[in-house]
Amino acid sequence: MAIAISTSLTSAQPLQISNVVRIEGAPVHAAVTIELAPTAAAQTTGKITAEFSVRVPFIGGKIESDMAKHAEKILTADTHLVNSLLNS
């Protein structure tokens, strides 16, 4: 089984980083996009968008939901970590 990860980066504003994960032979797809943009107050805003797709009859929706909840927990923890580092 091969796992393919592709990354693209745009230099336009907002800066956009996209990652797509494909697992050969598996009905699973994941894509994450991160956008970073400057603000007038010399700060940076960030937006993270994730999309999960699991094409498995009857249980695919449950797996997608669980993946989304797990990703949200990770992003919340990362946000707290970054904020604490910036405020120290």
C-alpha cells in the first residue's frame, strides 16, 4: 500500500499551503489547507480548512466524523501552544 502526500504553496496574499493525502487502494482522502494573511496591526491571521472523505458503506460517515473531531482537538491544542509561546 502506497501513501502519497502532495504539497503546494502559493506566494500570493494570503499565503496558502495545501496538503493532500491519498492512500493507494483505500477509499480515503484527506486535504488540509492553511492560509496565512497579514493584518493592519502587523499581526498574522491563520485559517485552517480540512476535508476528509471515507467511502465505506454504512460506516464511512462515522469515520469521517471521528477524524474531524480528532483534527479539531489537535488544532485546538496547537493553537493554545502557539499562543502560550507567543505570550511568554
